[in-house]
Amino acid sequence: RLLEWVPSQQLLVLTAKWVWRTLFRVMLSELAPQSDAGAYMRPTPQAGANAAPDGRWPASLPHPEPGRYHLYVGNACPWCHRAIIAGSLKGLFGSGLVGISVLLDDPQKASRGGWAFEHRTSSTAMPTEIASIWDLAIRHDPLFGAADLRGVYDGLSEGSYTGRCTAPLLVDLKDVRIVSSESAEIVRLLGALDAPSSGPRVNVAVIDLYPEALRTAIDAANEWIYTEVNNGVYQCGFATQQGAYEQAEQKLHAALERLDAMLASSKFVAGAQFTEADVRLLPTIARFDGMYATLFRCGRKTVRADYSNIHRWLCEMRALRGLGSLPLSATLDLVAAQRSYYTNLFPLNPSGIVPALPESAADGLPPP
């Protein structure tokens, strides 16, 4: 045994701690850029500036037509999830107005980043029974037949791309160019589209995720919720020094308390109507108890036990339907997402053990 030939247990423990902490900080700094104080610093978006501030389809982009625009997303990613929610509510994927490819979160298979394709070409027909958003998605790259998302970025830049290969990614298949890789902008762009009213899974109603009367409230909510909640959980999970973690954790729960108080007197985040602000919040709250409370060390309080108004709001999101036939509960496979977090973010969980989900959070959007 190791302790039988090591001259000092103290030396062994100190050496092991130093080696692991050094490796942890090196690996995590590659995954998540850090400040000198050990705080996570999210990189700025690399492709965007297309969404019009009034929520309408921008004149700078070609008019939408069936099959022209295509969205690349992965199940585990909350930034992808917000785009999936927006497109699903608007009935865009089921109508064929916007195509969707689902990515595998496999950093071993991907040549850069973590996203790869299950297939190089189309291999299966669309199922006749649609149970989730993934039944409307293809599992390959329709542009270049790429093996991973890096291949898509390389193809769109003629091999000159050097940045991060992130999802979600919205592309123009006709002009073969990136429209946006910024999730908030993609939500706004998809929210500006209306699906045809004659599709098999589409109704004739119109959903406005950015109504003029609520824009001031939506913009204000989006700003602080992004900083303190959406990104706040990552600042907790990716902190590499104690002080940075404590500051982020306190700020996160102060924001959740503020949100819980707001939802005590408001059905949705920005008022009586479901809006873009709810779309952007939902992916984080849906993952909170199952992943962020545990893996990201945010669990001083949980949604199900300590934030009753947020939990009520989350429960109501489950059955919410838009122009398509699918409820929002069909936009996330939380079990698969949790497995991705616990196995792919290995600096945070080197054992690779995936814990059991809380029963009330087993599908991410628990029933009332």
C-alpha cells in the first residue's frame, strides 16, 4: 500500500492536494476563463448583431422561407434550450420553416469544443408520432455532412475559423453563412417568425414573445436575470477560489429570492403574459435542482423546497403549449442533460458518478 512506503502521510496528503488543485485549475481555466481572483469570466459572443431591437425580423436578413434557416442545438446546453423553447412555442420546427439538428455532447468525438454529430448523412426517416422536440430534429449536418460542429464552422468560414465552436448556431443554408451564435439574439430572431397556419402541427394563433407594452419590463428582467441567475450558476460552478465562489453563491441566491418575490404577485416574469423573459429563465430553473444545486455547489437552497413561487411557475411551464402540439416539458431530456454535466465536466466530477435526480425534478419540468 502507498502509506507503507511513503515516509510521511503529511507529505503524501500535501502533495496530492497540490497536484489535484493545480490540475483542477489548469483544466478548468481551459474550460472556463478565469479572473486573477478565480472568478469565471464568460467569453463574449462571437457572431451576432442581427436581431432588431423592436422584435421584428431584421431587414438585413433575407426573408424567411421554408428550409432556408437551420438551427444547431444540444440537449444539455441551457443556451440551446432557450432557442429550442422559442422555436417550439412558435411552431417553427414542426412547420418546416426552420430546420433543426441535434448535436451529441461528446468532447472525445468532437475535434474542438464538445459538439459532434451522431451521423454524417441522413439515416432515419422522421417518426410518425412526435413525442418530443428531438423527434422533429435531424442528427446530421445538412450543409457539409460534417462530423462535428467545428466542421460546420470551418465550412462556413472556408476553413479559416479560429474561434470557439459554440451552440446554438443559426445558419442560412441558402447563402451558406452564420446568422448568429448568440442565444439571446437567436431567441429574438425566432420570436420574430410566424409559422405557416396550415401545417399538421400548427394552429392559427400568433404568439408574441416581445410585446411592445412589456418591452421595458422584459429588457430589465433579461439583464439582471442573465447576470445573476443564468450566468450566476456558472460563476458558482466554475469558480476556482473560495472568495469568488462565495461572492457568486450569495449573489445567485439573492437574485432567486428577488425572483421568488416577483412571482408571488405575477404569473410570469414580466407580468401577466408569457414572454421572452420566461423563455430565457426557464432553462436555468429547469436544471437547478438536478445539476446546479449539486454539481455547481448552488444547493444552499433549492427551487422545490425553498422558492415556492418559482416552483409554482416552473410547474406551470410544463403544460404550456405554443403553436406546435408539444408542451414545454418535451423540450428537455433532463436525465440525459444531467448525465452530460456529470460526465463531461470531469474537472468538477472526476469520479464520473452520476447521482440520482430528486424525484420531483426527474423530468426537469415537474407536474403541479
